[in-house]
Amino acid sequence: MSESGAVGVSGPRESFSRLFKADRVQPEMAAASILIVDDKPELLNSLYQLLLLSGYEPDKALGGTEALDALGRKQYDVVLLDLIMPGVNGHDVLDFAEAQKLNCKIIVVSGDSSFSGVKHALRCGAFDFVKKPYEAGELIATMETALRQCKLENQNRLMADKLEKSEELHRFIVNTSPDLVYMLDRNGCFTFVNDRVESLLGFSKEELIGRHYTEIVDEDHLDDARSVFNERRTGERAARNIELKFRSRLTRRGPRLFHAQSLWMELTAEGVYSDSNERTRENFVGTYGTARDISERKEAEEVINFQAYHDLLTHLPNRALLKDRLSLAITHARRNKRKLAVMFLDLDRFKLVNDTLGHTMGDRLLKAVANRLQSCLRQGDTLSRFGGDEFTLLLPEVRTKDDVVVIASKILDRLNSPFVIDGHELFVGASIGISIYPEAGDSEESLIQNADIAMYQVKGRGKNGYQFFSEEMNHKFSTRLSLERELRNGIAQSELLVYYQPQVSLQDGHITGVEALVRWQHPERGLIEPAEFLPVAEETGLITQIDEYVQKQAFADLSSWRNSGFRDVCVSVNLSSTQLEQEGFVDRFVGAMKSAGLMPEAVKLEITENTLMRDMEVIIPKLKELRRLGVRIAIDDFGTGYSSLSYLQQFPIQTLKIDRSFVCDIRADQSDASIINAIVAMARGLKLDLIAEGVENRTQLRYLYSQGCSEGQGYIFSKPVPADEIEILLKENPFEAMIRREQLESATV
């Protein structure tokens, strides 16, 4: 049977309302979720009205069954539960809440105040017990106490969850940190180390805990590590970014498997105290620190340092490192009154290999040369690549010149043996200049420069040898420098002149064109031939200015001749590799022609074979573009370079110029000249025009005509002359009668 009871409040409804109206519930309490459970509808409604008047909005459950349904659907903060109900009673509801581990606070509101009933209810998880009939204020106070406790428990639960998540987050951050994080006790033994230690150094956390920090420090860095791992300072005075080497059980790369290696680490550490305000010896707990792997950075620094002082192709010291070592060697030699030697080596015939077989083959040859040169060194000698195909050798201790001669002879002997690369048998020699300290200089600059001067002496007398520096050479070198300076001034002062040599048809004798050739009208030395100053121009880069000057003047002169009525004459201009390789060369060249009012068909470019082979990927597109525009292209000095049918078909050329050395070989007692015959046959087969250079006598002229050579150029017709004399030759054309006479004599013979 259900218990009965009434609210312990008398008087009209207005008095009841006034009882609670003055003290309204706090907003956060009013939002609480409350369930009222009773099997008597009138008691359920009475309690419901009481809570409404108190500022709450509870849910109702009529009987135990509805209570179980409500608890299954919704989470409640407080449940006001009648204990004795038919069917599912209050004890069943308590058991359900305990089984489901509900966090709600259950207040039993019952008329059964027996000790056993109260004890059972509390044992089943009830928060408190209110006896019917109840006082409204007592019930509300009990309920609000439960709500406050519920709120505190929720807050504590949220705080605990936050702390747990924060701890998990910090543990995750520490253990997944790219840095090694550790703590040491005051004796230097590990009390904590994060997971990074295993992937970084190959040690497990468990085996390091309690072990001394020296277990992971490289032996060579123990002294430096002592101050960091024993750090007691904090704040700005603590250790920052100290670089040390750590032992590692792991192998990062290469064949060193199962071998320990060292890693560069950057350490930051500071002392830890039990009381941060009392940093005394007694309060010192240990050291906290982090270590970051900087091995890649150190390796990069080593690579950068290597690149700064070594040649990337041969891995030899470069000129910067050579000068450092030479300066040190001079200091030692001066102090000990000893001698030292500097050799300057320039490879002979390397340019030919590089131009004909390409830069890749040239690079491989340089590596092979470097290896052979290194095999000639003594301990303590330094071989460096000075640049291009030049090498420098420092011999820090020599007693006499004979010691240097032995090494120079050994180098020449080694280099004279052929190099075999990809089936190509390559030959290079070396021109070696030698300077001895202190006779040939007392500084690194003077020793290198004087060795270079001596090397040029070897080049001048036929290459493949060695030469010691002497003061007479210095005079010649000064002369060369003077020539360079005067040439620069000559270009600026317009002292260069353009001469022309006719190119004559061997069929009818008319002038088909002229070749533009440069001369230097020196103010003191008179007219200087190009063989004397063009090599200096090529070495110093002045050749491009000379080329452009000659081309501009030649275009202007040709335009003048054509305006005078000689519309069939063409001009041939020489082109250096330096000018051809320049960015924007085609546009500038075509622009110069247009400025002179010339059509591209009136111009012929003369290029040597070696220039063609210098950088084919750059040169071929430029020549094809010029040919597409109408400029004609001739191979100059044909037969002295690569002379390959494959490149003759690859390049857009129309004319071959037989080198004068082959023409000079034609003699009166020869029935033929095999090389001339081969070149003529090659040109005829490829449908190329043919011009013979250096034609000087009638024997050569007749032979070339008999072999079908189409044009000739040489002193038999005219030496190079100024533009005004060419115009006279164009008007008179004295070569037509000469050619007809030679043809008649050849026919008679």
C-alpha cells in the first residue's frame, strides 16, 4: 500500500507562494535537471508545484516503471524518489541507478522512516532521506544541497578530465618532440628521457633511466659536455645552443651497418630547484635540458666549406685553398730559411678534345688528368685546379732545382701516356711553368704569377715541357700587359682598320666577294698584323669588341659599293666563339645589317671548325636562325680541325674554305694532292661551294682549277687592301684576263 503524507504548509495558496517568492533560485541552479517520482498523482502534483514555485522545472514520473523509462532516456542531476510504490518500487529504482552507474543524486522522500528502510536506501546509493510529511523548506534545502554537490562533482570531473587530457597532450608533445628531452638528478643520472632517444640514438628509455649522461656522449666531447650536463644556472645565464657529439647505435646511411656513429646535437640546459626562490646547493634537484639533432646542418656546413675551398669537378683544392696553404708554406720557408716551388700547369690539346668531343668528355678527361697528377705528388704537396684546364702544384720543401725537375719530368711522362675514355684514345701534354721561393718571388701572388709567365714561355716554344722563371721573362710579360693596355686604348681611339681581300671565281675571274680582315694602326709602331694582337684580344675578351667593330665597318663599306653599282659583291666576316655564344647575338648581328641597309644574302659568316664544336647546343640554333634569314655560312680553315661528315650535314653551312696549309703543299712536280682532291670530292658530294685560301702562284691556281675548285683567295690576286682600293679592283677587275689566260694554258698542256 502506498504511503501517504502532506506538505507541512498550511494557509491559502497565496501564503505558500509568498514563502518562496522572496528567495528565488540562482540561474545555474534553475537549469538543473530534476525528476520527481511518486505513485500518488496528488502528491506528485503537489511536489511538482512546489518546485515550480521555487524556480525549477522538474519532470514527473508516476510510479517506478515511468521512473525507469525516464532515467533511461535522460541524464538527471537530482531525483526525488518515493520509496514504497506498487510494482517497481523505490528500491528497484535505486538498484537500477547503481547498476547503470548514473551520476544523479537520489533523495528518498518517504513515510517509511524505519532504520532498516533508511539504511537500505542509503546503502543503495541514496544521497539523503526526507521523511513524509516534509517541510517544504527542508526539502528544497536538501535538494539544493544535492544540486550544489552535483555541480561540484561535475566541476571536479571536468577538471580531472582536463588535467588528464592536458597530461596526455603534454606527454604526447614531449614524446613526439623532434628534440631529445631529458632530466638528470644532481649526480648527472637520467631521471627522465622522452621517446625520441630510441629513434635518435638507439637507446631505450628504460636502459638509460638511472645511468650517467656519459653513456650517450662521444668520448671526444666529454670535457665539453661536463659543463652543460651539470648546468646549475637558470634563465638567461643557462646553457644555450651548445654543440656536442652524441653516441648513436643507429646507422643513418651507407655501409656502416652495426657500427656505432656520432651525431651532432645542439644542447640547451638549465638547473632545476625544489624552491625556485631559493637556488641553493641544498635545493638543487638536477638539470633539465633538450638536445636537437643538427647532423644534417653540420653536414651541409661541411659541404659548403668543402665547396668553398675545393673544385667541384675534380675535388682538388681550389685557388683559395691553394693560396692559404702557399701563404703558410712561405711563412715556414722564411722562418726555416728553406726553398719552395710553385708549378703552373696548362694542358696542351685539351681545348681540341673539349671542342670536338664535348664538355662531358672534357670533364671526364680533367678528372683522369687530376688522378694522374695526384699520383706524382709527395707527402705534403698540394695539387689544385686553378681553373679551366690549369692546375697549380705547391711543393713546400725543395732543396735544389733538381728536386723540382724530377717531379716535372715525372708529370710530363705520366701525361704523355694516352687516356682511354669510352673507347676514345686521347692525348694531352702539359706546359709547366716553375717559380722558386725566394728567387722568383716572396709572396703567393708573385710566385703564382711568375710560374704562369714561365708556363707561357713553354707554350710559345712548342708546348709539352717545363721552364723555370727568370727576370727576362718578366720583361716579356710586362710587354704583353703593355700590349693589352695599348689595345684597349686603340679600340677606344678607333685605331683599328678594316682591310679586304678579294675572293675570285676560278671559272670567269670576276670578284664574288671580299673577306673583311682587321689591322691595327698603332700610333708609334705603325700597322700591326692581326697575328700579333688577336691572341691577346681572345685571352682578354676584347675579341668581341673587335668582331663587332669589323662587322659594322664591313657592312657600311659593302653598302657603299652596292650603291655604286656593284650589287653582286658580298662580304665575308669572321666570327669568334665568344661573340657567337653571347646572349642576343643574332638580334644584334641582324640589326647591324639592317642599319647598313643590307639584305642577309649579301653577308657570309666565316667560322672555324673548333668554334662550331665548342657548344653545339647553343651554336646550332643560332646558325640555323641566321641561315633561315638568308645569311650564308662558311667553314674557315677547313681540314685543320674535326673535319667530320656528320657535322657537315648537321650544321647549316654552304661553303668550305680549304686551309692555306694544304694549298701550300701543291708543287709543280705533283700530279695531284690527295687531301685537296678529297676535300673537293666531299664538297661536290655535299653540294657545297669551295674556296681555296692562300693561293700564291700559278701552279696552285692551275691545279685548283683542274680539280674543280670554284673560288680562290690569296696573294696571286691581291693582298688585303683598304676599302678604296677594293672599289678600284671592282671597277677594273684585272682577274678576268688572268683566269682566261690560265685556262688557255691548262687546255694547251
